[in-house]
Amino acid sequence: MSRRITSLLAIAAVCVAVAPAPASAQVPKEPIDCSQVKCIALTFDDGPGKYAGTLLDTLKKNGAKATFFLEGQYVKSRPSYVKRMVAEGHELGNHSYSHPDFTKSEAGTIKSEIQKTQDAVKKAAGVEPKLLRPPYGLADLQVSDIAAEFGMPMILWTAGSQDWSSKNVKAIQKQTLAVAKPNGIILMHDWVKQTVDGMPSLIKTLKNKGYHLVTVSDVIKSQNLEPGDIYPVPEGWEK
Ligand SMILES: [Zn+2]
């Protein structure tokens, strides 16, 4: 009896040894070089939004990365999403604590808005954002100096999905595909349900067009931005 069990175990061991490695055990992919392949960075502002969990599921299922410009007050109320974002390889940026217009704010307010969000993200996920997106994409030289103090470049967007205004799945997809371009940075929101609802099909279409969905840091690598720099540089910006 014991002999029979032993030989069965031996057979089982052989079967395990010759079974092909499952897909998930493949060697990790090389980092993506956006100067060589077509890249695009989807960015989600003002979150973590209500639908961040569904969005994260979709991104994970499709092997897509995104960048989340987080608002500190929601980091505080939805910390588990922030933790997931980091664990699943997404990039985090700072989008203030309560979304004031920085160009109409005192230096002290701007600094505390940024610091409180850094602290909230650190508490939620153990990391600190390295990119700043000022609320409404509005900055001036004072904001730039403060961003520099925090060691962060300011990241705007090359185009928007207009999701917050259309709130329509088809319109969001159409607009995003119309403005998609290599190394583009697309503004979206994970509090807009229609954005999250349309994401599986949008990702599929972008991939069919040859895009790799990557983080902002991947697409700006060749820009060599310094803290306090702004990208893309808005019209009329002087430094
Ligand atoms: Zn915003």
C-alpha cells in the first residue's frame, strides 16, 4: 500500500516537473522605451474617485498602467484605492488637497495643500508623489517656485477627454481617440462613471492602434524635466 502511494507521488512529481510554466510565471517584461514604441499616458484627476476600484480592475485585466493625480481629501477618505494603485504599478501625482486655484492662493496655502496631500498619500500607500498637477492646470511663477521646493515638475496634459462635460461613453471614447498621439498625456477623471464604463473598449481600441498604455514618467522621460518645470509648456509661459 505505502509502496503504491510512493510511486503515485513519484508520477505526480514528474508531471509537475514537465508541465509548461503558466503564463503568469513569464519573465517580467523589459521596461517600455517610449522613444522606440508608441506610448500614451492616461491620467485621472481629482481622485481616488468613486469608481476607482472598477477602473483599477479594468487596467489590471488589460495590463495597462495609468497615472492618478490625487486630491488629498479623497486620499484620506479612500486610502485603500491608493494602496492598490501603488501595488498594481500605477503612478501617483499630487493634485492639491482641496482643489483651490493656486494662481489665486497665498504661498502658505499652496505649500500646505501640497504637503497635506504628500502626507496623506504616504500614510495610505507608503510613497510620496513626485509629480504635481496644479488644480485646473493653472500655474504661475510662484507655483513653479513652490513645486521646485517640493522637487516636483508640474505636469499638465496634451489633450482632454472632455469626460467631465460630456458624461457620455461614446463621446468620451471619440474625443480621446481623436486627440490620442504618441507620448500624449490625456486628462480624464475616475469620478466620471461613463469614463470608467467605457474604459475596457477604449483600451482595446488604443491597443489595436499600437499604443502601449504607460505612466506619465514613461512618456516624459526624454524631456529631462527639472523640479518646477512645466510640461507641456502652456502658451505664454515664460520663466
Ligand atoms: Zn482637478
